[in-house]
Amino acid sequence: MRVLIIHGAYQQFGGEDSVVGAERELLERHGDEVLVYSRHNNEIKNFSTVEKAAFFPQTIYSSRTSAEIVDVVRGFKPDVAFVHNIYPLISPSVYHKLYSLRVPAVQVLHNFRPFCPNGFFYTQGGICEACKRGNYLNAVRKRCYRDSYLLSALYGASLGANRLAGMVNKITGFICLTEFFKIKMHEFGVPDSKLFVRPNFVYAPPLTPSPGAGNYALYLGRLSSEKGCMTLIRAFEQLPHIPLKIIGTGPQEPELRDYVRHKGIGNIEFLGFKGGDGKWQLLRNALCLVLPSEWYENFPVTVLEAFMASKPVVASRMGGLPYIVEDGRSGLLFEAGNVNELAQKIQILAEDPAAATRMGAYGRQLSETKYGPEQGYKNLMNIFSQVQATARVQPST
């Protein structure tokens, strides 16, 4: 199969960029022809005065993307377009052009675009779905994108104009990473026939798991309010006998460090950024991974990393997390923001290391089967086959 991958790389390399690389490798390993159409958001840093002036309208509809996609399609003749991030440089123009060229577009929902300007349905410290029906003035009023009226208006205008132009109808299929995203997209008016659930996948880990329960819990991720970091800190304040190691940095780090210092909490250690072997060693020797998120998490790769390392995950019942972490089997769930319940779940694992080991072993099994690359490829090919059949009967433009 000839697959055209479309992705706008982020200025700071992140999870989506990593996923795109893994998807390309997966397809090529199975003998598919792959071509990547990409732009890097670092281009914005070097824009000329003319390019800066054209940035706003080009974000709504990029004439460059429209012209380049025509050339790419004519030369490569893809069977399907596998779309990831298109904002801001590629723009939604790619959907309109692919539709006119009769190339089925499959959009992976790494976040909630095209229904939310910041993609997360989270702003000003809480869940917000005010724009889901298309009134993007809400985004401007709440400064949803980077706390900026201008940038919020930019993304609101782009989404609003393209939704009015039939953008959603021109996307042949949406890949939802969890059942939660499928439910939400259906709420937003996307028909079930366009919605497919396909989780992230991982390759066999390059490390030997360390079975058994360690003596500390681990948080791995961004330090920010939507991640439930203060809930995490306050829960371990109640568990002075159980260490917590925190890997990551972020805007809330000073506040969290000050709280720990002023309260004299001695069982919490901030380790900063860790990657490679250092991160894996900390994970494989932990009691569990904790994900206390208070926003609509999609499918954080850290869950799969914990499963690969044979570690249970203690996660909030928020977003896609309860669809990934099986309560009592691969981890434990608690009510988002509930400090006492989170502390109780950690205590359960600390007091029953055999249960922690059993849950970790089940998570490891999931990483090799349900979330393994072969199942991921099979799922993807099934989706591509269905959208190709749909595209063959779509009306000509």
C-alpha cells in the first residue's frame, strides 16, 4: 500500500513527533511504500516580514500546502493519506485538497482538534467544551491558546472557517486512540461510520523487566496543573513512609517545590528530566507509575512504558485513562482530584506487593499483545481498507 504521511513537526520534539516516526517504521517494515509530507514549525522563527503578514490567512488555508499536495499526489499516487498534526503551517487546506483529489484522509486524533482551538478542552484551570458546537468566540474570550487573545482568535478563525467549508465531512476517517475519544467525537456530531478506535503501540522493550514491587512510586511527565501534580504531592504528604520520585519539568515546578519545602515533606524527590537508561532504571525498579491527570488525557505513552517495565499504573478516572488501565488488573483507578482516594490506592499496592507484581505482569502481557506492533499494524490496515472503500463511493467534486 502507498501511504502518504502528513505531519507538521513541533518546535519542541514531543510525543506526536515520536509516534509519526514509529508509524513510518511500522509501515516500511511491512513492505508498504511511505512518503512523508512535512513542515517544521521552526520555520516560523525565520519568517520574513511578508511571511509574517500572510501567516494569519495561511493558517486558515495554506496556498502552499494546496499546491504542494497536488504535486505530491500526482507523483506518489497514494492509496491513503495518514494525517497527524497540520497546525499551523500545513493548515486544514490539506483536507479540502485531498478530498478534491479523491485521496481518503485518515486523521489521527492526538488531541481534540478540529473542535477545540487548543486541542485539549481544558483552559483556565478546568475542563471546557464551550467551542465544541462551533462558536469559537468562546476561545477568544477565555484566551484558550497560550493565554493569548490573538493566537486564540487565529486558531478559532481557522477551525471555524474550515468547519463551515465542510472540513469534517471531507475527512474520510478519524482514528481515536481510546474509546473515550470516540464517544466524545460522536457527541460533537461526527458519525460513527467515520470513527475508528486504534490505540498506540510499542515495540518489544530493549530492557529486561524487573519483576516485583519496588519501594517507591514514580511520576513521569510534565509538571503542570492539568496533570494533577498538586493532588499527587498532597497524596504523598499523607504517605510519609512511601517515597515518591518525580521525573519531569514544567511551569508548576517552582510551586510544587515550594509546597514540599514549606511543609517539610521528606519523602518526595524531584529528579528533573531523565531520559534513556536513567529513566528506564527508575521505572523498572519502582512500585508503580502514578498518573493523576485532571484533564482529558488521550493515550499517554508513559502508560505503555510502565506496562513494558511490568509496573502497575495508578491513574485517575479521566479521559482515556480508564480505557487503558484496567482497574484491579493492570493498575488501580481513583477519582480525579481526590487526594484521599489516591493515597489509599498507593497504600494498597505498598501493602500488597504480590498484587503489584501480578498487575505489572498483566500490563507486560498487554504491551506484547494488545499494544504490540503486529496488532497495531493489523488494526491500521483494517482502517485503511474501510476508508478506501468509503472513498470509492464519495461524490466527485
